[in-house]
Amino acid sequence: MADAFQIVGLVALIASSVGFFPQLVKTFKTKKAEDLSFYTLLLLIIAATSWIVYGFSRSDLFIICTNSIIFVLVFMLAIMKLLYRKS
């Protein structure tokens, strides 16, 4: 049975990961990303990467999974930011 901290970790995993999904869908549908800050996306990619490395050092599956999902979603947003920029 999961303890309280594992449940909190699972809630954090879901909330943190799902938080970027609506923006990803909106950006994909509208093909507009000019309101997204590339530097913020870059910082989020660096942060997620750092957390993944930290998670591996601690053997913490919640940290690894959460930030791996965040990394993928933010990386996809950064790619869309580059693809959908106006020439």
C-alpha cells in the first residue's frame, strides 16, 4: 500500500505533467506560438534536465518520471515555437 508521501508524489507527477498539455494542444491547433517565451521554455528544459539527473542520483522514480514528461512537453513547445515563428 502506498504511503502518504507516495500519493503526494503521484499527485505532483500528474499535476506538473498535465499542466503543460493544454498549452501544447492550443499551440498545435492554432499554429501560433509568438506569446510563448523561448527563454522561459529553455529554462524549463534546463530545469527538467537537472531534476532528471538529480532524480537518478537519488533513485527517485517520481522525480525522474515527472521531469521526463515535463521535458518532452516543453521540448515539443520549444520546437513549435521555432516552427511557427513568423518569417
